[in-house]
Amino acid sequence: MTTTERSIAAAEAHSAHNYHPLPVVVASAEGAWMTDIEGRRYLDMLAGYSALNFGHCNRRLIDAAKAQLERVTLTSRAFHHERFADFCTQLAELCGMEMVLPMNTGAEAIETAVKTARKWGYQVKGVPDGQAKIVVARNNFHGRTTTIISFSTDPEARADFGPYTPGFEILPYGDLTAMEAALTDNTVAVLLEPIQGEAGVLVPPPGYFRAVRELTRERNVLFIADEIQSGLGRTGRTFACEHEGVVPDMYVLGKALGGGVVPVSAVVSSREVLGIYHPGEHGSTFGGNPLACAVALEVIAMLRTGEYQQRAAELGEHLHAELGLLIGGGAVEAVRGRGLWAGVDIAPTHGTGRQISEKLMDQGVLVKDTHGSTIRIAPPLTISKEDLDWGLDRLRAVLTG
């Protein structure tokens, strides 16, 4: 039995099987490359579902973390700390908003957004107590807490975890007619992903987000954008909403905000919305801790240069041009996405998404499948064009071999 096989066997024996990882055991990583425990190198074309937008062990982010580790890592929100005000101020400015409510994981931030929308609905909009409704999209992925899976349409995420939390209405993604009909006096929010990542990198119809923004403004409904995967440079803009010139009432951020170093998430909105909270009504021991703020501040500084957004736009154009050439050859049925983010639908005759992912792993490229037939490609924004082309060459070889 190899070292890799022993490690995987131990993991499967002693950890819950809530994931089905590819059979690779990573020991170290730098930039867009990972090395396993036996010394084999792999090109990371997933980037931790966008958590690693700035690559593995980014020196700026590691240095920021190390410097903070030597000072103070956690105070809890029982006290102020010296990084907190700067983090909230600079993140609010990056988003063009006024206030920040920091948490840790993306799911925590979505839960926070749901609670905020309901409280705003009762206190500001005047919705009768217990009647608040939030509109969401079919095939969404916002996390896996009990409340969040209550408005999921994914059987794997939802089955056997009831009873479910009420108060949500699920509509087809991109259907503006259904959206118009769904919004009532008791609707407090519309929660959407600008691009549905887990569903296969689904991009909504042109103009859909702009129309939803206008409709929610007319009906006095909060428009919440889940930019946990799509935001912070991934699509070639700071936020994916910018592709349609849309500014939501609330951003939900996570993943890349922690720079691949620590979990950092946040809800960012106006004073009217986040100003509804009073001490004791919501919180998190680790939310907004000094270490998290130090890393996130460096992420914000990096995004302010525009360098990473530009790289994602330019390399993304190249990525989609190359992937588009694969359509019509019998192996690829469709390609979707924006920037350095793509969903590639594999023809059933060429195997499942899992099988293609395993073949790519054998060629030194790591991607991830979703919904059976789709593979997701989302390399770090720091990837070189040469490395990107190397990975695409392997993909072509796997699909045509």
C-alpha cells in the first residue's frame, strides 16, 4: 500500500463520508500548484471554489497573517481591537456601502443575511410578525445549514434533514415573469447568486439582474447578492453584479475575503439595513477577529489595485475562447461562465464529470465535477497564461484521447 493509499484509507475509516474527494493527498502548495505527499505536482484549477483567488501561500497574505499572529489573534467582540475599524471601513468602501457585519463562513453570512432581511422587514417595512417571505432561485447553493437547505432544490443537500424552515419561495433562475408575480407586500428580500456556481456555473439571461434590481426597488424589497464565489475578482470585476451595472442592497461575501488563509465572511449593506441590530441580537465569537481582519485588509488592498480583476478578465477571455473550440467535437456539449470561471458539460459518451476529473488528476490537473456531467474550472487569478494553457492542453488530451 502506498503512502497515499494509507492516508486515504485512514481518512475514510475515521472521518464522516460527507465528501467524496479525488484520491490525491496534498502536502504543500504555492501559487497555482499543489504537491502531494509523494512529490507529484498538480495544477490547481479549482482554487478552493474561489477561496484561493490569490493563489496558495500568497506571500503578501502570509506575511500579513504572520505579523498579526505575533500580536493578537482573538479578542471576541467583547472588546474592540485595532484592526476592526479599518476592516469595516475599507470593506464598506470597496462595496460602496456603509456598514459591515463580519462572520466567518459563507453559510454564516447567508444566515446573517436571512435574519437581517427578516428583521428589516418587520421593523422597517412593516411586515406582520412571522409573515416575512424571501424569494430564492431554483438550483441555488448558499450553504448547508438547516435553514439554508430548507430552500435548496438539491436532493443530496436536502433529503432527510427536515423539518424545514418556512418562509421561502423558490423560482426558476432567470425567470423575470415569475419574479414579478412572486413579490408581495410580505416579501422582504430576493436572494440570488449572480452566477450559480454549484449548479454548473450558470449565467443568468442578459438584463435579468438589472430588471430584478429595478423590480425590488419598486416593490420595497431588499436585493441580496450572494457573491461568496462570484465576488472579489473571479469574473473580471470586483463583483459579478457589476457586469450588469447593478448595486444590490446587500452583498454577502466570503471565501476569497480570507485569502485562502483563514475563514472570513461578511454582510455589507446600508446603515438603514444593518443599523437595525442592537447588542445581543446576533453575533459570533470569531467573527471579525484580529487575524481575520488583518488578512482581509490585505485582500482589500490587493483588490484596490485592479490587477486581479484585469487578469481574470484577460485570462478569462482566453480560457473561454479555448474552451469554446471544444464544443462540436463530440466531447463537450456546452461551456458557460465569466472571467476565470467556467462550467464544462461533458457529453455522456465521454464519461461523467467525476471520470473526467479523475483522468485529469492522472495528467496533473485538479478540477471538480458537479451535477454528474459538468466539470468546474476556476484557477487562482494569479495563474500564468503558460500554466493555464498547460492545463487546457491536458483537458484537450483527456477529451480527445
